[in-house]
Amino acid sequence: MKFALISHNVPPSGTGQSLVIYRMLRELDPEHYCLISTEQHDVNKPADGPSQMLPCRYYYLPPAFRFERGYRLGLRTLRESVNIQVAVVDYRCRIADIVRREHCDAVVACTGDVTILPAGYLASRAAGVPFYAYLFDHYSYREWDDPVKAFWARRFEPFIMKGAAGVIAPNEILRDDLRERYGLEAAVIHNSFDISPYETSAPVEAGSRSTEVNIVYTGAVYEAHFGAFRNLMAAIQMLDQRCVRVHLYTNQPEETLQRENVRGPIVLHQQQAMTEMPRVQMEADILFLPLAFDSPYPDLVKTSATTKLGEYLASRRPVLVHAPRDSFISWYFRKHECGVVVDEDDPARLAKGIELILSDAQLCQRLIANAYERARTDFNIAASRAALFQLLGFNG
């Protein structure tokens, strides 16, 4: 069997979605799949993210024709609506040609660009092969900041979901939402990873730590996080007897944090290579897992499944979750008792959560043990690959 996977970001892009794709496919024979993307990658150019180029064939979807006139008299909305439809039709034709040329038996399209899912679905119909939707986030919520894209995502989503041979969701909250909306049963495949570096490295012993408390966060920082970080900085100010520093391993510039009023004892580090993440995370006193309560896209936050979740679980360090009560990460950590969850928009409650972690060693050991078991169970990359390939009917 062979399948075509379509995504706006593919390895080696420095995004969480690209990293998950890399992890899922890197051990698969490259003759069994190809990648199609609106990103163009050069095999001779060094990777710009934690993943590498996969050894398969890459196909580039160049930008579709766009109508650029029509800014006056309220015509922009109409123009952008037409451009989205033109792009879907153009990509549909290009993808169908690639699928036929590569003799693919299935099409897998990922969320990320409003045109990718409908174009992949229509291309699969044109090529006469099954279509699978891989939802890294909620398709119709994703375009929260663009009303035209949001409108078309809501129009496209019902026929894509109902016409798919299978749908993949990264967590149970999104799965349940799809069940309620469309009566379908999505397969849950968590954003998994290779746990072996965490198994072969010993966690730092508590007695070997300095008196300074290091709260660590790894990954992007943007609108989905700013409010939670503001609460964290306010909470630290309430810990009068503690020397606490927040270490951010991110590519977000300091000016952006300042503009968003994320200020305090912050140490900024550049985003590290994938091989360095286990060391960084396992040397933390507390790993911080935030989602903002005042985000402009609460529905997207609710179903968000960060790619670092499994890594945090495997790090054998206490995890502090600060996110809305109805979000996936709050639900998951509460259900499995694998971290301290502060699901109220309250710096004082967050300060108490930090104090609880620092003062109750027995509780932390129990949470860490539960977390490590969940990492091995729910975020096992071999099991996730097997689930994906079984869904696709893959026999290779």
C-alpha cells in the first residue's frame, strides 16, 4: 500500500505538526508514502527545526491564482471567498495528478490551511481512493481570526467529516466534539514520541539541586499562552520566601513578551534541538503546561493537544497545568492524576499550586509515577504508528 499525506507544514519545518509527522513516518519505507505541501523544501538546505527531511518524495503545491483587486466598496470578502474556492479547485487537480502518478491507495490530509482538507477530499474522489482526515486541531475553530476562512471551514467541514473513510483526532475532547456534531467515531492517536531518551537518562536527584527553583517551559509562546504566563509571573511575586526563575526555551522574541506584559524573573533560551529536550525537561524543578483563559479562540484552546505533552509526562518531573477547566490538558491531568492542575484564572491559586509541588514530595512522587505510566501507555510512538497504519489498512 501507498498513501499521500498532505500538510501545510512538513518535516523539517520547526512546528509541532511537522514534528509529529516526522516521528510517525521516519521508520516507514519511503516507497509507501509521499508528502505534499504548500511549503517548498530543499534537500541541500539545513533543517530549520527539530526534525529532518524524510527520505520520501516531496511534492510542492505552488500558490494558486489569486484575484488581487476588489479592496473597495466592501468587495474584499467576496474576493477572498472566490480565492479560497479557486485554491481548493487548483489544489484538488494538482493533488489528484500526484496521487495517480504515485499510484497511491489513499489520501491523508491534515489541518492547518483552510484549503488543504477540502482539496484532499475532492482529490481522493477524483482519483477513486479513500480519504482520511488527520485533525491536529479543530478545523472549523482554527480560522478564528479570519471570518472568511472561518465561514468556509464551517461550510467544508460537514461533508469532509461525513465523507471520510476515517478521521484521526489527537485527543478525546476533540473526538467527543466530532461525535456530538457529526455522529462519527474518530480514532484517537495522541501526539506521540520516542520515549527511549527519557528511559535511558536518570532524572536529577532532588538533593543535587540548587536553592533556586526553576520552572521550565519548552515550545512556542503566543496568544494561546500569554494570559497564563501573566498569571504565572504574578504568582511568583506571591512566593516571598522563594527564589523562582522561569526558563523559556522558545523562539519568541523578548519584545513580544514585553508587549504582552509577560515580565519578571524570566530567562530566555533559544529553542533547542530535539535531542536536547530530554535533558532540559528532566533538569526542571517544575514543568509548566499553560493555556490562556483569555484567549481569543477559547474553542480551539479547549481541544488543543500540545506536542510536548508526552515529553512532559515522561520527564519524571512534576508538571503544573494552568489551563481552563474544559480544556483537554486539564481534563487529562485530572483524570489520570499525573500533575497539579490549576484550572482557575487566579494567580493566588496558581501560587498555591507551586507551593504544593515544592512542599509535598510524596504527592510529587505519586504524580510523577502516574505521568510516566501515561507516557508509556498513551504516547508510545510505536503504538501510534500501528494505530495509524491499521486505520489506513496498511499491510506494508
